[in-house]
Amino acid sequence: MKRKIYMPLLSAGMLGFAIYHVVNAGQQPTKPAPLIDPPSTPFTSTLAASGVVEPVTENIAVGSPLPGVVDEVFVRVGDGVRGPSWFTRGTPLFRLDERQMRAEARVRQAALAATEANLARLEAMPRPEEVPPSRARVREAKANLEDLRDLLQRSTKLYAERAVGEEEVSHRRQAFQSGQAQLERAEAELELLMKGAWAADKAVSRVAVEQSRAMLQQTFTELDRLTVRAPVDGQVLQRNVRPGEFVGATAGPALLVVGDARTLHVRADIDENDIPYFKPGLEGAAAVRGAPREQRPLKFVRVEPYVIPKRALTGASTERVDTRVLQVIFAVGPGEVPLFVGQQVDVFLRK
């Protein structure tokens, strides 16, 4: 009798448990609230884009114009630098090993001194010590010619009196002609000496001096290029170089990144599908990620009209990486939450 009562009760209990399990299993658990609220647009009609914070000068990747070993790095991250101006050539950032160039500069300085000395020698000709001997040779030639003339005249008179033969007269005449030639040569040598160096030789020497001076200036220019200086006023944003490292002149990772971060811009990437809705001068706001209530006003600066492949990825699951974007630059207004160069923000533009 008891068994007949227990069996229906057990069946009813099992049926109730099955119904309870089916009902609870069909319910979906409530989704937890997000740790950080997503950013919201302040406009009723919005054109959305992603943006990256950059300095007003953009990120300047400083490289090395010449390959070499880094000898000294003068700056650290965060240091302020000054660009070239009327009063300074720019803050030195780092310097390559310059021993070889300094040795080459000394060699070319010596070569310049040699060419300048040679030019000075040509321009100072004739030497004062060379003139008196040359004039003395002229006087000697004149005296010798007068002696030979007198002997020729005597021989001619004696030949007329048949005291000497024709051979003697011919010998005296040839000696006189030789004396004339010696006088002409002495006078010509004196004239050549008094005129100094040949103008063409001076011109060649002047060109050699200019060439040596230009080569020395080239060496000084290369020596100056070994010290890399700041191109603009700003601060060091990133440093990837240390003393003792070899750097090349080919393209590669930036050795230093410099920019003026006192004024910040946002480079917004507008998807190619939204480009038809964009107009220059639209009112905008930037929402700081991690602080969605912090929205800074944006002021339109310029459009870079060349549409490029998208490079700044946000990490969203619906994001396409094969799209192209139009880059628009905005100036960032003041706010409470600090912004840093390279930080991503959400950009909202009023349509």
C-alpha cells in the first residue's frame, strides 16, 4: 500500500525538478556592466573617426646623415631643445666619432698652406737677391762685347795693311757676333727676371689654392655633419640611440623623435566611406579613451588631401584593415585629463 503512494509522489517530484531545470537553463545571464563607459557623441548627427595625438610640428624622426659609431648623446627623453635660428645652430643631439675627419682636416689644412705659399712665391718674384747678379752679367757681356769690337776693328785695319790674314779677321768677326748674342741673352734674362712669374702660372696657382680651400671647407662641413642638431624647437619624445652603437645613413628606426608638444594636434583618420560627408571646418570633439566624459573641443587646421591606406589600428573587431582614410588635422583644446603624443582618441564631428 505504501509503495503505491510513494511512486506517484516520486514521479511528481522528478517532474517538478525537470521543469525547474528547463526553465532556469533557458534563461540568459545578465551582462555585466562595462568597466569603462564607451564614449558618446555630443552631437545629434555625427561623423565618427579615430585619431592620434601628435605635436604641432608632427613627429620628427631624427636620423644620421653619415654612418658611424655614436661617440656621445647629449639629450635624454623629455629634454627641451632649440632649433636653428639667427643666434644658434640648434641644440646638439648626438655626435658620431670624428677622429678620422679631424685627421683629414689637418691634412687638407697643410695642403692649403702649401698652395698658398707657392702662390705667394710666384707673386713675390723676382727675388731681390736675384736681380744684382743678373745685372752684373749684362754689364759683363757689354764689356766683353766692347773688347771684341775693339779687337775686330784692329784686325780689320791690320788686314787692310796686309799685316794679318783674312782668317784672323774672320775669327774676330765671329767672336764679336758671339759676344753680341751673349749680351742679348743676358739682357733677355734680366728682362724676364724683372717681369716676375708668368701670369698663367699664377692663375694655375690661384686655382690650386681655391681647390684646396674648397676641399678643406668640405671636410669641415662633413665634420659638422657628424654632430646632429635639433631641427625645431620642442622636446625629445623618444630616444633609441646610445654611445657606442653603430648607426647607418639608410632608412631605419628613428634614432631620436623630436617635436613641439607644447601645442597638440589630433590626426583623425576618416574612413573612405565617410569622406563624402566630410567638409572642412566641421565642429568636432575628441573623447579621451579611459575617460569618456573628458571630451576636448577640436579646431579644424587642415586636410591632407592624399587618401592613404589605414595605418593606425584601433583594435576593434569590426575594423577593416584594407580600407583607405583621409587624414584631417585638428588643434586640441584645453582639458583636465592630460594628453600624450601617440595617444589614441575618438573623434566626433558634427555633420
